[in-house]
Amino acid sequence: MHHKNELAVVLEYLDFYKQTGFGKQPLTYLVFDSKFTNYENLSKLDEWKIKFITIRRRGEKILENISKNHSYKTIRVEACGMKKRTLKVRDEAVSLPGYGDCKTGKPKSIRQIIITGHRKIKPSLIITNDFEISLEKVVRKYFRRWLVEKGIAEQIDFFHLNRVYSS
């Protein structure tokens, strides 16, 4: 199921947040899936002083450029429970089309973290406007989102398997 204006979901959420009682507390951080916005809307979040973490979509050119550079750092981050997972990561500043200063249109750098060794065939690309927190904390914050998504998917699959018995 697709939202009619999927690229504006993050901005719609902010409007909803401000209209509810929760909006009395300033929202300072968002972690979300990349399909809910575009680079121009990420610029708006940056202008509104909202830190964000999301995934960058990987095109063929991006994957090709990643494969050329082999300078990765090894880190261990918490996974489920007390377990830790070893990952290879690269932290860099990049510019993205459409991401920049909302007033002047001047391009701005965004932080990109490339992750390999996480049981996925292709590397993952995390992007954030938070240059202040550690690499490990950025990865851990986004991994929490992945764990929630995985848990929801497992519950949906379980429900579908038991659908005959649920009626």
C-alpha cells in the first residue's frame, strides 16, 4: 500500500506532531525509512534544527563508487539482547542532489555511513545531518529501527500463517 504523497510523510508527521499535545515538547531527532521523504525535505528538517537518520537509496553508480574505496573501520555494535555484531563501516561527508541551504540553495554536506558485514548482500548507506554523535551511536540508533521493523514483519507473517484459525 502506498501513501498518495509518500515523499512528504515525514513533513506530514511533523505537522501532526505539532497539532497534538506531544507538540509542546520540541522534536529534535527523527529516525525513519528513506522512502518517506526526499533530499529537499531533508534540507527542511535541517533548517528546522531537527536531527535525522535515514537510509540512502543505492543506485548502480553509488555501489560502483563504494566498491572502489576499501578504507573501512571495524566496529562492534549491540544487536539483539546482549549480543554484539562486528561491522565494517566508512564515515564520510558527501553532497546530495537537492540537499542544501533552503534559503540560498547552496549545497551542504551530509554525513554518510557505509555499512558492510551485516548479512545483507549490498552495503547499507545511512545518512544523517548529525555530525556530532559517534559513528557507533548513529549505527546503533538506525539498527534499533531495523529491529522494530523486523519484529513487526514477523508478527504480520505470524498473523497470516494463523489467519485460518483466527476467524
